[in-house]
Amino acid sequence: MSKELKFVTRNYRRGVLDVRRAYRATLSKAGRRQKSEIRWMAAAAVIVVLLVGGAIAYMLPRQARETTIAAGQQNRVVTLADGTRVTLAPHSSIMYADDCRDIEMTGRAYFDIRHDASRPFVIHDTDYVIRDIGTKLVVEERMLGGGQKTTSVYVAQGSVSLMANAAAEGVIVSAGDMYQISSSATKPVKVGRLPSENSLTAWATHEFHFDGTPLPQVLDDLSAYYHVDLSCPNGQQKRLTADFRADSLDSIINMIEETLDVDISRK
């Protein structure tokens, strides 16, 4: 059957060719095609916009997301995304952009760094760069006169590389050692006479470690931590080997007195 005959047959009613009906049917069919084309063109336009927008975003410089963590009046303990635990002294802070294993700091902080041989942990400032894989250390910055600054690095466990900047010659700081570097220095300097390990770390760890330590030094460490004045006239020659949690000063004193057979007075 020809197209003309099909058209006439579909639009024939009661022996009369309904021209109006045929006209409306033709417009309706054309309208459906037009709407379909419009929907297709709209979808294509959205895809183009998304593709162009994505290309522009890719070409633009990526904005680094900066994170700052600061302590107020008290110590603040934080665990970074990689598992590293940081204890910040009052009014100290750390900052990093995207990668928490590459940080800047101000003040004093104790780092218990999560081991990762493939990603060294970096602590840096304008005056120094510290690189480490996994260790425990204390970093403390002190401002001097004339805008100068000195930074002390004490390693409690493991070892770190310390240098004035990324291109400078560095030194290896091993467990039990402390080095200092100032704003004007080109190389870190080893500190010869160290304070006790407890005076450097107990503020963050709340632990005391004594290994054949003279009792006067033991009492000095406890006095500094608890802000009291402890003395023992009959224990000057005594030495103590023990580990304590800094929970109760009274309990610690009682254990020392019983172990060494001494009498400790407090002011």
C-alpha cells in the first residue's frame, strides 16, 4: 500500500477525509520529534559543560588543604592520619598541607612517629629539617634576643637526620643524644651535658625511667614535674632503678622509701 493511501485510510472517517485531524496528527508527530531532539541537545550540552569544567579544574593549580593543630593552656595530644602521636606543649602548634608526614611546628612537641620506611617523616622550619622513619623525639624552639631562635632536638628512641636546610650537611642524632641549631648556624651542634631524660620527656609521656640514677637526681626530676621541693638527707649515696607512671606522687615516694630504706621530706 502506498504512503498516500495509508494516510487517507488512517484519517478517513464516515466516508469523509478529515483534513483537520490529519493536520493535528502531523503536527503532533513533528512535535514529538522536536521535543526528542531538544532533550538530546540539552543532554549533550550538559556533557560538554561537565567535560570543559573538568578540564579547566585539572589545568588550574591545585589548592593545598592546610591543617593547623594548636594547644591552648594545657598539653594537647593528637594522633595524625598515619598513626603518629604528637603531644603539644601549651601554646605550641603543628601545621601541614595534605601530607601529615611533612609538617611545620612552633613551640615544643613530643613525637611518637609511626614507622614507614617508604615515607620518611619530615619536621621542618626556616632553620632546620628533621627526617625520620620511626622514632620518639622532642623538638623545642626557643626565641632568643634580636629575633634569633634556637631549636633543640632530643631523641628518646631510634635516630633522626638533622640539617640546617634540605641542601645542607646534616648529622645523625641517635637515641640519648641532643643537638641544637640556631637561626644563623649552618650545622647542628651536639649538646655535651644533657639534662635528665625525664626532664625532657616526662611532661609528654607522664612516665619516669630511672636506671642506676642517683637519688638526688631522682628527686630533682620528681620535684620539677610535680612542682614541689623534695629532699632526702640520708640518701645522697643511694641509686634507683625503677619505672613509674606519674599517677600519684605519694605512691612514688612510698615505693622509693621502702626500696632504698630512706626518708623523703616534702616542702
